[in-house]
Amino acid sequence: MIFLLAIAIGSLFAGAVYLILRRSVAKLILGLMLLSHAVNLLIFTMGDGGVRRGALPIVDYYTGEVMPNTTDPLVQALILTAIVISFGITAFIMALAYRATQAMKTDDLDDMANTDRL
């Protein structure tokens, strides 16, 4: 399972780098989205205990004692927070890219380097 996740994370990082190095603003945004998903998966797999199916929560509901084979909810909370932040940043970047494309009349980053037309 961890090996398949490592392949998926590597593929997401490779695809993100490829898209970020393209000249289109839309591809840059897609690359940043892929990069955020890859980082979230990496944090999830590197968390305390790794990926365990059917692991118990931190505290037993009936006895109230801490169980020895538990998962760490902090990693999941960090990933949830990172997902919300990446959605907000993606929406902000998309609004900026839309406005820049309207003002410059192009989607090419090389053409956007010269801002004398504004």
C-alpha cells in the first residue's frame, strides 16, 4: 500500500513540475493544484503510524484509556486545514489570472512579462 502511495505521490509531483514549467497561466494553476495534492498525500503517508486500515481512535469509548495501536488525528487535521487553504489560494489565483488575461489579452506568461500595455 505504501509503495503504491509513493508512486502516486511521485507521479503527482512530476506532473505538477511539468505543468508549472509550461507557459500558460491555466497550466500553472493546474500544476499548483497538483502540487498541493501531492504534498497532502506526502504528509498523510509520513504521519505517525503511516496508513493503517481499521485502526482504533485515540481513546477507548467505554473504558476511557488510551489504546496502544492508535492513529494520530493531528495529521488528518493538518491535511484538512491545508486542503481548505489550498482551495482559497486557488480561487484567488484564478481570479488574478482571469483579470490578467483580460487586461493583457493573452494567456502566455512570456507575453505577460511586458506590462507596458496596461
